[in-house]
Amino acid sequence: MGKIKITQVKSIIDRPKLQKATIEALGLRKMNQTVEHNDTPQIRGMIAKVQHLLKVEEAQ
């Protein structure tokens, strides 16, 4: 199981509550903040819901 880096690149202002909650559940609080998570199906599903707000990279 690898790691992935997730960076918020767009604002959550004027986004639906569920998208805001998903961003918060991923651990993102500010613009351009990066968090690292294990690459699991649950995390991939959360990313899929808000992919238009994020940049995702494979972590080394």
C-alpha cells in the first residue's frame, strides 16, 4: 500500500456542504495545504468526489 500526497488547489467557498465536509475529512484546512494519506479505496473515493479542487501525486 503506497502513499499519496493531496494538495488543495481551489477554494471551497460556495461549494456544497458535502464537498466541504469531504475536504475537511481529508485533513485539508487551507489553500495549498498538502497532506499525505495511505492509498486506500476509501481515500480514493473521497478524492473522486472533490477531484476538481485537488491535486494528487504519488508520494515517495
